[in-house]
Amino acid sequence: MNKVIFAAGLFGSVLSGCFDQNSDSNSTDSSSLYPDYARVTELGGSASTNNARSSAFSEKAPNLSISERRIFASGNVEFEQSWTFVGNSVESIDGLGPIFNMRSCQGCHINDGRGHAPSAVEPGQQLDHADSLLVRLFRTPTDEERVRIDSAQQANANDPVYGGQIQDRAITNGSPQVAAEANIAIEYETIPVTFTSDNFTVELRKPIFSLVQLQYGPLGDTTYLSPRIANPMIGLGLLENIAADDIVGFADENDQDGNAISGRANYVLDEATQQIVLGRFGWKAGQPSLHQQNSAAFLGDMGLTTPLFQTQNCPELEDADSNACLLQPTGVNREGGDLGEVQVSQLEDVLFYTQHLAVPERRNVEDSEVLAGAKLFNDVGCVDCHRPSYTTQINAALPALSEQKIYPFTDMLLHDMGPALADTTPNGEPAPEGIPVEFKATSHEWRTPPLWGIGLSQTVSAEATFLHDGRARSLLEAVLWHGGEAEHVKQKVLTFTADERAQLIAFLNSL
């Protein structure tokens, strides 16, 4: 095993004959052999971009007005802004910490793209800090807590000392000095998977995460780890603008249609309205809106309070008077009032920015391998979870996102992906089934991630990896990690020939 200790950062992912384009057989009639999305180019409707370069995920929706483009530009500045310790001469960007993961949103969402797991390093080499990965914490709830979680009034039961997330950095000018909570260690095991058609073998890497140098005592006896990389930022406003009924209508919790897929919706607490609503964002659909997702990230990842979350996430120590984290000064909000350290205007600009990042157009849609791969994707059942398309709601307040036919390839629902992809004990074993992690989402469940833009992931960030903890270095590896509800689909894929494997990956790379 290789082992590396690193300081983790903020906040992957895929599911779960070939025709000669110059031949007479590929006529208009043969197009019916392919699913209706096979030749679609604009995955984000009018909010699509033809940029396929390293900046592909950072483009504004092209259908914004001139005034909206100004707001987007302001939000981009705030998204890239590095926050500083209290006492900096620029009050609008102070308040970082006292404990945190990263200084900026962009620091984790590299080029607005996905994060990556750390690579193993040789002794003496510089460690990979993997700033785009963090570790969430949860534990077995008490009976009373379980009732609150089931009613969606409580997200989950946190570690009694370290709370719901490990912050591996701390401010350096604190008095008294503040200690980061822990560092994160990772080991990789190799698992070979062989295709039955030709004995082609793919080596998967299984990560084993653990926490080291815990500064405030041991973890709770039943605390579990949920490592997660940063998600890509594209198309989030479009996903937010899908009608809830269009998502919930595809839930099949008891698998009544008998297709072995039983996706279910997560229902979560909207902090602003105190209502229970559909969860949409995050690896376990634990956030109902981009506003709440952004506010939670400001607090959890950068230690910055907002109107929604005004209590610093310091360790819960028995002797509060000795808690250096709680004794630190807070940042100043120039807008006045009890608003937290991030100004409301900054939150609004970041919200608009995260809502209006464009979705890259597909490429090579007429390529014979891509078309054949689309048919394979459809025929083996990938679309049972990666639902291709929606039409967004009418939204007069956000016209660029209104009534758009989009192709995100996700059902936005939770699915049990099996023990191999489950959250883990501190020793790397799968956490027990059924433990709630984020509201109704359990240790074995993950929201189906959108696939749009996935073929550009490593163009946007060369280090990008896939699945929730970044274990998959390639799209094929990501497919082969699928289990649970997707096990039967994976078994079909494992019968693919070399040509069929290439076709499936060609289709995914076109997205």
C-alpha cells in the first residue's frame, strides 16, 4: 500500500454494431436505431457554450443580458476571491476561519470543475494536499435523533467533538493559537476487474481514508467518514429550475416497475423558510437550493458566517473557556446588522454566478463510435438512473434558465450504490447500511451525478478524477465501481468487447 497525508480542501461521477456514416445503411431510417439524445448538441439549451478548452466550465450562459453579464462578472470575482484573517485592511474579505479547508471557492472547484483525490507519492516527495477534497463526519444517531432525521428536521448526527466536517487548516495569527482539527491520510489498494469477452483487466484503486493528528481528542466511538471531492459548477441553475414534480415523479423507492432501480428523493430542511423541501445539490442531495449550498460552503469550508449560518463551526470542547477557536475575533460586515461575515451583496453575486455557468456543447455527435456508444448506454440501462432530459420551469426572474430543454443525464435521486462505494469506518470498512448521513440519505446512497461536461473534466483540470471520493482515474474505472442498484448494469458492461468499451467511452467523452 502507498500512504500519503495531506491537508484536504472544499466541498464524481459517472453512471452509475457500429455503423459506417458513409454507407447507405446509415440513412435517415437507420437514425431510429439510436436514442433520441444521440445527436443532441446543446446540453444546456440556450445556456450552452461551444468552448471546449480549459476554460470550458467558466463560461457565462450566452443568453444573459448586458446587465446580467455584469452581475455574473462580479460573482466571478467573489468566487475567485481569497479570504483573509481578521485584521486585514480590507474588511470586505476578512473573517477567514478560525478553522477552515480553503481560502476561496475556486481553490477547490478548480477552473469551476471537479476536484480530485490525492495521488500516492514516494518517500521524500512533496505531498499532494488534495485541496479539492474534504471529509464529512457522521455517527449512529440516538433514537431521539433518528426521529428528528426521519422528519427532516435534522441533517444527521455529527461527531460529538469535530462536528460534521473536518477542517484541516487554521488561521496562523490567532491569539490564543488555533489548531487545525486533523490531517487526512489515504492508502490505496489495487482491485483487478476482468471483462468476460476478452479477459481485458482494469485495475481499480480502492482508497482507504483515515484521520491523523487529531488535535481535539479521538473521534466518537461510532463516527464514520464520508470523503468527497468538489463537484463541477456547470448548469447548476438549470438543475435548480427543474420542477420538483418532474424529479419526484421518477422516484420508485419500492421498485414497483421491477427494473432493480429504486431511486428515492431526499427531503431536507430549507433554512430560510424552515420548510421541508426536495434536496437537489451535493453528493447526497442534502441541500435544497444554491443559496443554501453556497452559504453552507462559506461556513463549512472557509469558516465564514452568513445570514443562514451564523455560528462558527468550532470543535465542541467540554471547557468552552479554553476553546481558542471560539475566542477569535470575527470579520466585519460592512452592510451592518447581524448578517454574518459575508455580505449579502457578495452572496447574491456568487449565487447569480453559480446559477449561470454555461454547459459545454457536445462534440463529435455524428461520429460512428459516439452514436454506437449512445445506443449501448441506452440499451444496458444506464438511462434508468442517468435520465437524459428535462424542460425547466418558466422563471421570469431568471429568464436565461427559463423553459430550456436540457440534457443533464441525471434523475437527481438517491440510489444505493453498494458497499464498495459506501461511506466508511475510520479503518476503511463500509459503514453499516441505513445510517442517515444527510437527512434521509444513508451511508450507501448517492445522488445520481449529472454527466454533462464529463468528457471535458480532465481538459478543465488535468488532475480531475471521478466518483464521490475521486477514486476513479478514468471513466471506465468509474463505471466498473458501480454496485448496488447498478450492479446488473455493470455486469452487462463487463461482457463488452474492446470495440464496445471504446464506443461507450466515446459517447461519455462526447458529453
